[in-house]
Amino acid sequence: MPDGALVFPGGDSTDLLRTKNHHSIENDFRERIAKIGFPGFRIHDLRHTHSTMLLDAGVPVHVVAARIGDDPATLLRIYAKRTRKADKSAADVLAGMAKAMLAGTP
């Protein structure tokens, strides 16, 4: 794969450095995603998924923000939605703290 190759190249399959028309990308994506059972899912929804998954995995906010081209404050406001994994992680931390405090009590 050549340096600078694009995810959605335009032209024929040998031209990996030229951008495909964004309307064509969106239309192709909608058709393919509907075929596998996700009608209405947009390419932009991948941005939300990508950001949330990275944050859930513990990637620092400033790194995720840089990857998607956003300010960290914007990322937190828009993309850092509470997920079950993050909620369970917070509950586990609190449970551990409570257990440690109770263990020290006579």
C-alpha cells in the first residue's frame, strides 16, 4: 500500500491517492450497511462509535480528540456518553474503595 493511500479512494482500484466523491461514499455506505441489517446508520455514526470505544478503552481524551480533529472539551461534551462498560468500571472502583474503608473499620 502506498504512503498516503486513502480509505475511500476514487477512480479505478489502482488509484489509491485520489479522493472519491463524498456523495458516492455516503451512498455506497448506506447501501452496504442496510444489507447487513443497519438501515439508517451513517458514516458519521462511525465517528461516535470510534470515539466512544477509544475512550472506553482508556485512551486519553486529548489523543482521541486529536484523532478526530476536535477540541478535548468538545469531545467530552459530544462523544463521551456514559456506556455500560464505563458505568461498571466506576461502580467497581467505588465498591473497591468502600470495601477497603470497611475493612479498616473495627
